[in-house]
Amino acid sequence: MHITSPAFKQNARHALADANLQRALSNARTGFVEKRARAVAALPEFEALREEGRDLKNHVLAHLDFYLDTYAKAVEANGGTVHWCETADDARRAVVEICRAVGARTVTKGKSMIGEELGINEHLETAGIAPIETDLGEYIIQLRKEPPSHIIAPAIHLNREDWIEAFREKHTALPADRAFAERKTLIDEARSVLRSRFLAADVGITGANMLIAETGSSVIVTNEGNGDLTQTLPKVHIVLASVEKVVPTLEDACTILRLLARSATGQDFSTYTTFSTGPRRAGDLDGPGEYHVILLDNGRTSMIGTEFQEMLRCIRCAACMNHCPVYGAVGGHAYGWVYPGPMGSVLTPSLIGVDKAGHLPNASTFCGRCESVCPMKIPLPKMMRHWREREFERHLSPSAARFGLGAWAWFAKRPWAYRLAARLGAGVLGIAGRKRGRLGALPLAGGWTDGRDMPTPEGETFQARYARLKKQGLV
């Protein structure tokens, strides 16, 4: 996937001016939030589950080498193969080699953010292998040649007419005058087109919500059932997973599952929760003949022991972005890579570098909603602040911002100067905005006043008022 994170500001301006995108975002903005709230309210032990999930993932990260080794041995004992891949290139190479070994020409693929991180579709196409997305949202954006804009609802940025346009353009074997009376019509058409692709595929690729060390199983969670067809019909099943997805036991997996669907879609459980353990056994009626797991690091283990380790607790529920006012205004494509929203603002700089993704941790109001709804209690605002510090230390932040922070620090270290500057500033601004009661422009603050007016300061400064009230015994 092409990285455009350095152009976040331009991407955001374009998104805010895109009427079609804004309509799509407004349609989806409240649904996830309201459903999650109802699901959480119906489960009295939800907060206790969050703490249990946080502690579980912290334990795994503290013993990651042990659990990965246990998991790999279990996979191999069940007849599967684990491919240890340090980099994205290693993983892409392993996938292509598996496909070529069985002469694959067509690959069906379930929704996978690791697949997006690897750019696996483009890589397969370059190798002469046709990838077919089977998740409905991923399928439509594949037809439109777009990346996903959300980690659980990849086509959230589209409206119904966008789907109809793409289906008419790409499904040319169907009658041109067919009507799309309702959403179900679109789903039925996609199902009819994809069914033959499922049957023809040589290899199926899925992601993994979790990997279970105890049994060597991979777990996928879907609402369509396409993942089951992707991993059971072809002769080879490839699982794409990053190393932090491992959990110790089946019981631990169930703890995470109780948090995942409620946080993501407001369901008690997703419609399909599928555990896959190795290739087809003697006597099985279906299933793949080969089972391969691509275990990807790609920078994750370098986060362990740093201030960003807690990000590895993420279970990809998207609750943070569903509640984020910035994501809700600009959508996912503005973030410029695979992972958008608050979780992407922390993870993306970790994976591609703060030099490329430094704008993202700055694209936050720090309202704290992301942390308050995260099922794994990840302190996202704190980690975004850490990235801002790293950006500042490396002199990557804009010179105007650095100058402004330097000037503020000078005054903050000298209380007498701070109080004097505040009184003078409030007085001058009060005079400047006396007629209108507000200020439409401010020197060095055009980024703020371009989109809003600033109320004119009135009366004394906060510190002066506090000192006066304290002297009067009122505070």
C-alpha cells in the first residue's frame, strides 16, 4: 500500500471538502457508538473483563518468546507449517512460494489488515496470481482499486450509489438494466459472482484475530461466513498473523472474544467465530490439504520494552476510531497507510517511522475518548504524546511550532514574565476585538482562526482572578 502519511494535512483538507465522503461518514458516525454503548451496558462485568484482557496481554508480551514457541510446536504437531518472517519482504516471499508450490493461479482472501500491511494483493498479481477479496467491503474496494478506510468496515467511506456504480462497471456479464432496489440486492449479486471464485481457488488466505498457543489454532471473527469458505474449500490455507496475536489458552481466547465483538460492532458475539487447527485429517469431509501460518514481526518486537509496548495489546476492534472526532471528520484514507485513527497514530510511526508518520500523533484533540472505550485499556493519548516528543527531539516538527514551544517554555519558567505577558496579551486582544466581541484573525494563529473566531478576552487573567478569590477566601 502506497504511503501518503506525510501528506496528512493535504489529505485531511481534501477529505473535509469531499461532500460524498462526508455524507458517508455522517451515515456511519453514530451506529458503532450507540451499539457499543448498549452492548456494554448489558454486561455488568465488562470493566472487569477489560482489566482481565489487559493483564492477559501484558502477561503474553512479557513471555512472548515462550508462547510463540509453544504455538509453533502445536501447529507442527497438527500437521501445519509455521513460517517465521522478520520483515514484510520475508512474508511476501513465503506466500508466493507456497502458492507456486501448488501451481496456484487464483487465491481467495478474507479480510486481513496484515494482508494490507504486506500489500499482498499487489505482490500476488505481480507474480501472476489473481487474488480475489471475499469480504463484501474488501471486495467493493478491490473493484474500485482503493485501500480500506477502516479496520473492520473497510468500505465505510462509500455510499450505496458508489457500490452500484462499481457493480455495473465490473459485473459486465449481468444484465445492464438490472435494478438495485435494496441493499440485499447488492449482497446477492456479490454472492453470486464470488461463489464460483470460491470453488475455483487453489489457495485461501485469511488473517487471524488470535493464535492459541495451547492448541495451535487460528481464530477468525466475521459476520459473513466468507472466511469459512476461504479457508475450507481450497487445497491450501495460509494464515497471515503478527506475532502479538498469540494467547495462551482457549479460555483466554474466549475472554478476548467477549470484549472484541461488543467493542467493535456492539454484538455479544460475531455471527461466525471460527477456530482452525491444521490441515484436513483422515476422515474429515472438507478442509485444506495444507495449513501454513505466516508469523510476521515487521517491527513489533522492537516495540517491546519501550514506551509503545502497550500498543501491542490492540485487538483491532476499531472502537478508538469509531469514537474519535478527528477520524469521524476526515475518514481513514487521510491517515495515509494501513492503520487509521488513534491506534494508527501510535502504531504507524512504530512501523514506518515517525519521519513519515509524524503528523498522525498530532492529529488528536486528546479528548481521551479512545482510551476510555479501548477494551484493552491502551493509553493511546499518552503514547501519542511520546511520539510528539520523539518528533520534537529529532527536529522533525515544523520550525514555527518549535519556535512557539520554545517561547512558551521561556515564559513558563519565569512566572513573573508569564503573568505580565498574559495581562498585556489579554489587554491588547480585548481592545482589538472590542467592537465585534470576537477576533477573526490572530498573528501566528492563522491555523486556528482560519476555521473559527476567537472570543475577545474580557476582564482579568485566570491567575489574577484566582489570586483575588483566594485572598478573599472563596477558593
